[in-house]
Amino acid sequence: MIRVFLVDDEIATRESIRNFFPWEESGYTLVGEAPDGEIALPMIQDSKPDILITDIRMPFMDGLELSRLVKAELPNIKILILSGYDEFQYAKEAIKIGVTDYLLKPISSAKLLEALGQVKENILQEREEKELLLRYSRDMQENTENEKSKLFDRLMIGEMSMGEAVEEGKKFGLNLSASCYAVCLFKILMNSDEKNLLEQTVQASEELEGEVKQIEGVCMFQRGISGLAFLVMEENEEKMREKIRDFSNC
């Protein structure tokens, strides 16, 4: 559902839009309304609607000022200005702010439905593009982790020298150059009766990775869903033993 917030100081206009517009059957939900911008602003900050419909002239805070403030905090929100004034200056100012559409009063339900329909298409398209980018980013991250795991495997079975591994690691932003190396294997164990076992395992892995990133000279490699390998690097054996103790306690 596309979330809509309505601001207009004219009670009759608000009631007309609220009561006679086919909200849910058209794919929208009215998440709130207010008689002026000053009252509306904190409500909008709380409800975070997809679309703001606002009158342009209101007491205390007009529609243009409200639009400026809302756009600064919620840059992706779409704003429809309602105005009884067909003045170029208002429209020009609205365009500067980034208002999506400028509609003249009185406006029928059919006209408002048409305007909202165009905005809805844009919102759904943006959501789809965002989801595709997110999916692409996740796929790239997964591919990177797979390639890093292959690098670790080749190093462990002796298919490549440490010098080759250092060069290969640069592709993934890993600095594998050191005098001493050690490998720590780690497995995440969960109670079998816990729900969402896979989700919790992934979460635990991500939290552990966040901790490890704070330790210089430790690289993490994924080993299946719940297995992890850590390549620990140091200048000498004494420092290595100390780092492993600290690392084991993190």
C-alpha cells in the first residue's frame, strides 16, 4: 500500500478527500491528516508517508515551507501541492523545492486519483529498481565471499605460494603480507530447537565479522553456512600467540 498524508486548513476539503476518495481499493492508505504545516510536520516525521498532499496557503506554516522541511528530512517523499491560486510564482517555487505535482482546487476524486496514479507508478518503479540494486549488491558480495573462500582453500592445500596469495588477496582488498601466519577455525553452534536457525546463524556470523574487522591482521573466510576460518598474521611468534589469545576472547 502507498502511504499518504493530507494537510489542508479547509475542513471541507479534508473531509471530502478523506471520505470520498477510494483509498484502499486504489492501493493507498491515509496514514494521517492535519490542518496546517506546523501540526503536520512531527506527524509526518513519525509516519514517514510515501506521498504528501498539502494545501499551499495555511496558517502558521504554509505548504511550501512544510515541503522544504519534509524534503530535507525525507528526500524520497513525493509531494502534491493543492492550490486555489493559479500563479506562476507559486508553481516555480514548488518546482525548486522538488514538488512532484501542482494541482489547482477544486479537485475532483477522479483528477486526484489520476495524479496519485502517476506518482504511484514512479514510487513502485523506484522500489523495484532499489530492490534490483540490493539484490545485485548481495549477489556480488556472495560471489566475492566465494572467491575469497577458494583463495583460502588453494592456500591451505598448497596449490599456491604465500607470495601468490598476497597478490591474489589484493583483488579483495586483503593485505596478506606478514612474517608469521596462523589459522583459527570457528563454528557457530545453535540449539536445534531454535526457530529461524539459518537466520540466526547468518546474524551471528555478521556480528562476529564486525568484531573481527576491528582487529588488525586478521582476515575472515566463510566455510559453509556456520563455519569460519580466520587467517591471523603477525611480525613474530610471540606477538602471534598474544593476538590469538586476544582474538579467541573477542
